[in-house]
Amino acid sequence: MEKNKFYQKKWFAWVCLILLAPVGIFLMWRYKHHSVPLRSIASVIFGLIFLVAIFSDDTNEVSQNESDQEVVETTGEVNEPIEENETTEVEEDHTEILEFNGEMSLETADSNVTVNINSNVPDGGIFEVTVVNGNFDVVSEFLEIKGGSIKHTFDISDWPVGYISGIASLRFNYEENPQPEHIKAIYGETGEKMTGELVQENHLDGYNGVISIDTVPYPDETTVLAKQSELFDEAINEMISLGEGIIKSIKPMTGDDWKIVDVVISDAWYHSQEYEKERFAEQVGNAIENIVLNSGKATGTVSVYFKDEYGKEVATPKILGGYNIKR
């Protein structure tokens, strides 16, 4: 607001009234150097100066108040004093977004695999999507999420029959494919604000949001099971051939239950040294156990028993590992 000049101040009017006006009026009427009309006019002027000075400040205050009132009536708003620590902008609440979550599925058809991902990551977040098989064949792509989902199809026509798996990672601190600025503004420059059970620290001093999936059959369950059975039979036959006549057969003890396996050996067993029998039993037994478990023929513990051609046990598994040589 503009500062009043000194002659608009009340104190100036009072000085004029108390000192100048009375003295001037007295002298005019005392010495009578001027005519009566002139002295009367001078007295009136002094009075007007006093009135203007005394009321001008009040008038300015009233005008300012009226102006402020008009602004309030026009805008309908009253300016409130702003506190020192008051935030003028409301930050968006990202609590639900910061807790990273998501799910992933794989669909195989016509020598292709389609990846479906759903996540709470905002639009523009970049995921590294990877599909891999048991032979370590890999297809991978960096894909942006939109509307909370990603759908992408990979060509895996040159992959063998078997099981495949997938993983999707929201990666931070990866210079080759950095996250957009608005994603880093939410989760932090290195993903340090991201929370949840799916968050993992990476080797680049950053964090990843990781979605993975269990294995699925390619191209389908029936084909994979048939292929596994074929490979299993090939592996068992290979074991028998490697025995060079010592191993006669490898088969489940009962039916098709491969949790307990019988290995029938020739009489050459009886002509071997004790340490040779123990080493042979451990090597063959461990190999058969791995073949059975990897083929999916059994899960958990697989027990392998060695018998001669007459059905007598010559080596049996120990509880804590290794074999008891009985004959």
C-alpha cells in the first residue's frame, strides 16, 4: 500500500491547528494589515487545511477496505496466511503402487509361446521378459506395460520338446534400458522405494520387481510326457550298455513305481573286490536316482537295490547314504 505524505498525517493537522492556525489568525486580526474579507478568507483556508488533513487518512482507509471487500465478493475467496511449513501442492499417493505385485502365465500354441503379465506398475514401466527351456535356449524382450498388462508372443519353433519357464523383471540401474523418468520418480532412481515380496536386490546396486512362473510343457503335456518316457528309456538302456555286461536289467521293484528300483547284475559281481563293489553301487545307484527324478517318474527319495540273477540282494542303500555290501 502507498505510504501517506507527511502533510496527510494527522500529526501535521494537529500541529497546524495548535500552533500555526491560532498564531496566524491572531496576528492577522491583531495588526490589521489586511482587509477584513482577506483575513476572513485566510482563516477559512486554515480551517480547510485542518479538515482535509484530519479526514484524508480515514478516507483512504475506508477506500482500501471497500476495495478489499469488493475483491472478496467477486472471487468468493479470502486469502489465508500461509504457514511456513505448509505444503501448497498435494503429492500423489503412491502407496499401493510402491508395493510391487504381479502375475505371469505362458500359453503355447503353433510353435509359439505367448506371455501374459498383469501388474500394478503404471503405464510406461519397462519389463525384461524372458522365456527359457531346459537346454538353456532363451528368448527375451524389453516390453512396456500399458493398462496394467503385457502380452507378447515369441517364436520358439526351433526349440525341442520339453518344459519351459518364464520370468519378467522391472529392472532399475540398467543403463541399456533405463526406466522412464516418471517411473523413477515413483519407485526411486534405483528402485529403492519399491516394496513387496517380489522385490529383489540386483548386482547393479539397484532393485528389481520380479515375476516368475513354474514350468509349462511345450508344445503340450501329452507330447512332453511321451518324449520324457522315450528319453527315460534311452537313459536306462544307456546305463545298461555302460555296464558292459555286468548290469542285466534296471526296473521298478513293483509295477510302475520307480521310487524303489531293482538293478539285476551278473555273476561278475562276485569276482570283484569289496571296494570295487562299493564304488560301483554308489556310482550306478546315484546315476539311476538322478535319471528317475529328472524324468519325473518319481519324486522325493529313490531307493536302488542291487540283486543277482537269482533275486538275492548283494547291495542295499544305507539310511544316511552309501551302500551296504552284503555279498
